[in-house]
Amino acid sequence: MSDPAEPLLSARALVKTYTLDHTAIEVIRHVDLAIHPGEVVAVVGASGTGKSTLLNLLGTLDTPTSGEVVFEGKDLFAGDERGRAVFRNRHLGFVFQFNQLLPEFTALENAAMPLLMRGEGRATKKAAALLEQVGLGARQRHRPGELSGGEQQRVAIARAMVGGPRLILADEPTGNLDTRTGDAVFDLLVDLTVNAGTALLIVTHNEALSARCGRVLHMVDGLLYPEGSQPTEAAARSR
């Protein structure tokens, strides 16, 4: 078990630069971040400030231009992509704004997918138990097209949790839902992760939801600031 005083995941001097029309655009600008075991953290910011890019870097879905992403003392980009894929499957869970469920599979099959990829024999049993937890015990045999938006996102949460991840990365998990459904999905996600002792990092533009997290960070023009210290966009660009 991890020492809660030590970061579970940390970013060190993280930079991501894209080139557009021969011009370098720095989307993530020397970000430092530490997430501890069991912590619930929100990253808030307007669209286009780099929130999703940061999440993709932390989740090893994208590669930084420079800097490190470290999990329990190990630099995740020191190895190859195959190793990172194994790491993601065993230690991370993802919840996206657009749930990315596979339309040809049932809710049960979608929720079980991370364990099926590992070849675990009890994959469907574990997935069924999680679907019960998220209130979809009677909908396990339905395909995504037969479920509401909120139900689809509940399946995505079950899929993220089924493998027993150490950290959930959620990118605008309520952004495609109405307010009432989004609030219910948000509460479910936080409750499940807190009860499981899983760390949770949520990227959102919704400050009302972020206020219910244990810690809030603000992203402005590729820079990350603690709550209460974020500058204006113009001031950030001057740095």
C-alpha cells in the first residue's frame, strides 16, 4: 500500500508543444502537479486552456515534449508504449465526456472490457456487480444505443472502476448531460472512488461541481494554479 504522504502520480516541469504552420504553440507550460492516494482533485478552466491535454499526458495517452510523469517513483515515459498500455490497463481508469462505449457490445461487456483484455476469468461477474452499484442491474444486456446518456455514463464509470485502478482520470464526465443527470453522475463517480480509496482527477469547466472536490486547481493558458491564486488570461500569457 502506498504511503499517503507520498504522491501517487506527479508531473514535473511538464511541457506539451504543437507545431502549427511552422509556429510552435505551447499548450502545457511547465506544469508541476502531485496527486496523493485517495485524493479527489478538480482541474477547472475555460475551453482551450489545456485541461484535456494535461489529462491525456497524465494518463500516458499523449507524450510530453519535455518533463516527466511519475507514478509511485517510476517515470512513465522512460519505457515503451507497450509498457504504458499495460500500466493504463492495470492502474488507471478513464471516464470521458463522450463515453466511448463500444456500440456493438452490451453494457455488461463494455463494463467488463478492461478485465477481458487482461484475460481474467471473473470479468463479467465483477462487471455485473459494479453495474448493480451504479443502478444498472436490470440494464446489463442492453447496448449503448438502448440506454440514456446518463445510463451510458454510468456504464463508463463501471468500466473505469472494474479493474481496481489506483487513479481515475475523468475528462468533463458530465459535460454532455443535463444539469440534474450530470449532478447525479458526478456524485456517483465521487462516492464510488472515495469508498474504494481510489484517487480521482476531474477536468471540468463546471466550478459548482469542482467545489465539491477536495482540492481545486485552475488552468489558465497552459499554466496550473492553486485555488485562489490564478491570474487573468492576459497575465498568464505574459509569463
